[in-house]
Amino acid sequence: MILRPSKTGGIEYMASANVKSQKTWFGHPRGLFFLFTTEMWERFSYYGMRALLVLYMTQYLLVHADAGQPIFGYQAIKAGVSGFVHLLGFPGEITSQVLASQLYGFYTGFVYLTPFFGGILADRVFGQKKSVYIGGVLMAIGHFLMASENLFFLALLFLILGNGFFKPNISTQVGSLYAQGDQRRDSAFTLFYMGINLGAFFSPFVCGTLGQKVGWHWGFGAAGVGMILGLIIYHFGRHELPDDYYDQSHKNKKVQKTEVTREEWQRIFALVFLCAVNIIFWAVYEQQGNTMQLWADNHTDWNFFGWEMPSSWFQSFNPFFIFLLAPFLDMIWVWQNKRGKEPSSTTKMGIGCILLGLAFIVMIFSAKGLTEGGNVKLSVWWLIITSLVLTVGELYLSPIGLSLVTKVAPARMVSMMMGMWFLSSFLGNYLSGWIGGYYDIMSKQGFFTMLMGMGIIAGLVFFAASKPVEKMMKQT
């Protein structure tokens, strides 16, 4: 990666010489497709484990732990979580569902906290490439440790630390493939996002089926195999990737010491604000792996011509719709851009939040049917329609936000700012666990109405702040 002084006195990225000389595939540098495939397998491992996590805890792990089976650290963690949620004012009993929801929130939250520090370490110590290797190895170890109930919490720790090294640096390398101002960048992140969701789509069919039909540990083991495959692909494609910023910073010591300019501080502040509002989006969105997975397991009819499909297949709906719809949305934005009518990045994120909230109107009506009919199994179409609307909302927010960070963040801070983006996911994911604790103590209609309201309010905040934020970022 070549760095040069910018007109504002900071520094900016240019495509490195080896990237410029590369042949392209489908109009993009070949490195994009190695990153695409690596991330696909890493997300296969993450979402395969995530599809099983709440079900595994509520149906097996916590039941056996409360019955006296020794699990390293369980009693201390249970006491700590119970005390924490009561300190924050949670009014109900800490049942296995509440505890599982809190643990889900803590785990998925910390998965997005550690990238902030992983980004800093990559920028200053290891570089992006080495950080991806470190993260992948730690996560593979974590998945295989899940084979032992006694090591469950240790396994989560390995997964959390590994993701911290892996996540911000794989995303940063996507942006680094393109020179400043390259119009292909948004399209590249949309393609990259499809890779994420291709892995997420297949993982419930493999990990979920093995976990629910054969044995929990078979599902977790399959997730570990996926992570190893991702590392192998990354290693073979390493020469197609941009140079580390860390390596080049040693050749640009004078530039590296440039102080942050006033304009750069404005851009940083704008990103921090967007990340703060983004917390609400992820708090609602992550109910898919938490309370909506419980809904899919307890209140949805999965019988298909006499065969009971695993309820974890619900986790494939969202990624299926993503790679089905992403190309069409990309074409719509290109069409709008040519006519000067494409929404700004901030406006797109607001639309995403509104759609996320509106998706839960479907679940409100579904919950009404449950209330009137008792504890019955309802049609899977309620979940399909909810996932469809929710997915369109996600496509308006998540890949747009990833791309925005790489465009707006000062170059010497890009991995750290990518970590800041994931930091908002940490708070949102923990909040999702907190909110999920109310799933059994509120009416289901009331619960889904709360989620709808949160999404719509976040969208309105994005709309209200769009003009001043875009001015600070100098984005149009």
C-alpha cells in the first residue's frame, strides 16, 4: 500500500503497485475474490456455531450444568451475569432462557468489541496479513474446544479473541485494493458482503443439521473445519493482496507523524455518531440468532412431507435473501447514481433502520395468532416474510457502513476506525441479549412491537442528522 500526503495535510491510500498491475476478475482485482472466499468460510464457521448456540444452551448445556455437571467457570459466570442484569434493573427471574440470552448477548457483543483492539494492533504492531492468520488459528481452536462441555467458556474466549484479530483486518484489505476515489469500492463491499452471506447460508444446513440431528459437537466441529479451509484459501491468495499499512508506515515515518487535521477530526466525529446510532440497528437485528431462533424452534411448523426440518435452518433465510437481492439493489443504486438521485450513505442507513423496524409488523400479527390459538405451531411463511423485509434493510445499512468507513477514515487510522464500526456492533449485540431477556416476561406482541419501534426511531435519527453529518464527512 502506497501512502502519500493528502491536500489537507493528512495521508491517503493509493492502490499499491502490485495491485495496479494485477489482472482483474469480473472487473475487480483478483485479491477481492480470495478475500471473498476466505470470509465466506470464516462466516460459515461463525454462523454455523451461532445457529446452534442458544438452542445448545437452553436445551442441553445449562440444563446439565444446573443438574450438577461440572463446567469450568459456570457457577461464577452465572452469578456474575445474574448480579449484573439485576443491577441494571432486570425485573424477572434468571431462567435458563434469560441466562442463555444474556450469554448470547455477551458473546456476540465481545466478538465485535475485540476488533477495535485488533485493528489498533494491526495498524501498529502486526500488520493486517499476520493479524488475519492469528485470528483464524485462534478461532479454529475455539470451535474445536466446543466439543467439550467443560471447556465451553474457554472456547468462547478463543473465538472472541480470534475474531478481534480477523474481522477488522480482512475488511480493511478489501478497501485497500482500490485507489482513493475508485468508484468500484461500494460494489466491491457489496460483493464481499455476498461472500459473508454465502457462508452464512450454507452453515445451518451443515452445522445446524449435524448439531440438531446427530450431536451438538458434530455441528461445532464442522464450524472448525470451515475456519481451517478459510485460512488455507487466504494463504494461497496472499500475493494478490495489498501490502500491509504497518509495513509501509516504517518507510513513511515522517508522514506517519502527521497530526490529525481539523477536517479529519470532523470525519472521525461523524463516523462515531453514525456508529452510535448503529447500536440500535444491531440490537434489533441480532434477535435473529436469539429470540427469533427460539420462536422458530417453539412456534414454527417445520414439517416437510413428514420430515421435521431442523429449526436452525431458519438462519439460512437471511443470507439467502442477501445474495438474492444484493445484485438488484446494486443495480438500482447505479441507475440512481447516473441520474443524480442515489441516496447518500447516511440516508441509505436510515432507510435500512426503517425497514428493519417494519419487518417486525409481520411478527406482531404472527404473535396475535399464537395468542388466540394457544401454543400452536405456525406457518414458516411468517418468518420468511419477516426475513425478506429485514434483509433489504440490512443491505441498506451494513455494507454501506463498511464502505463508508474505508472512504472517510484517515488512512493511518483506518483499521482502528473499522474497529470502531465493530465496536458499535459490540454494544448493539450486548443490548440484543439484554432485550432478549424480556422475551418470556412480555407478551410476544408487546416484545415485537418494541423491536419495531426501536428500528423506526433509529431510522428517523439517521434522516434528521443526514445533512450535517454528510457535510462533516464531505460525502454526497
